[in-house]
Amino acid sequence: MKYKTAIFVLLIFLVLVFTSSALANLLVNGGAEEASTAGWEVSNTNVIGSVTVGTQGVGNLYPHSGNRLFAFDLKAASYAQMWQTGTDGLDGPALSLSGCISTADRAGDDYGVATLTIFDDLGLPLDSTQSEYLTSPSLVWEPWSLSLAVPTGAASWEVRLSGTLVYGSYINVFYDDISLVTAPEPATLIMLATGGLLLRKKIDNASKTSDQNRRSFF
């Protein structure tokens, strides 16, 4: 019985190790926790920044998690964007981009847009996906996500987040918990699950045979 339990625990451990490595965030400073826009390129450093509290017309906006969030309203502007590029994670079948956004619920919502693009080794785009206009009620965090299959010849990716002014003078767009991960290989997950089931069945059969032998002996 202890042997069966140990094997089962080992299988669970292997699955967790595989999925955790596949789901590691490929972005640097995706949650704004470095107290700056470190890891990101920004269109205007005076407009976008990492803050502990965002300000909306009806009150204060606090981080979705952690201690900080990205704000696009540090200075009057009509449009701003931040982006990050990388080369890791392209050995999987797809990339998944997700995060949370908050905007002000007012006449003519300001909005954000998230874009994920994959490039070849010459820097030419192979494929891209873009969100719809991202908005939320005031002081509410709305989750969003995108996914993009990794095409043949992929060499790098780019994550781009933007904020567009519709009303007023300051872009009322806030992002938090931005994450880019490699989707796990379905074939590998199936193989691990199948192997685990077969091994468990083999152990169960061996245990039943052992029990029958003991009963026959007595």
C-alpha cells in the first residue's frame, strides 16, 4: 500500500513540475511590482508608470494582486502604449497572454487593447492576435486573455498594451497581473496521464495477485 501511494505521489509531482515550468511567466515585471516599468518599453515615461494606487473619478483603485499596478494616467495624453519582446517559450504549441484591466465607467469609456505578435528571425510578423476594446466598470478589475498558436519559423514574440483617451484629459486605463505563458503540449500531458493510469493499473493487479497468493497459502 505504501509503495502504491509513493508511486502515485511521484506521478503527481512529475505532472506538477511539467505544468509549472510550462506556465512560468515569460514577461519581466508583469505585475508592476518592481516599482517601475522595468522590462517594458513605453511610448512616454511621463504617462505610464507603476503606482500603488490608481485614481478614478469615484475613488481609488487598488492593485488586483500584489502592491502595485500599471497606470496610464500620470500625465495628460490621448494615447500611450507599453510593450515587451522576448524569445523564450516558442518551443510549445501556443502562447497564452492574460491580465486584468480597469477603466472608468463614464461618458465615453477610455479603453485598452492587448496585442500578441510572433515574428520570424528577420523581425517580420508571422502571426498576431488582438483583443477587443478592453473596458470595465469603475474600480473593478476585468480579466482578459488571448492565445496564439506558435507558427513554424517563430523566433520572437511581442506583447503590446495600449490605452486610448475618449473622455477628459487623462487616459483612465490601468493594467495588472500581465502574464505570458507557453501552453503545455497536449501530447505530453496525455502521455503522462496514460502512463500514470497504466502504472497504477499494473500496481493494482500486482497487489490483487499478491493478496490471492496469501489467501491461498493460508
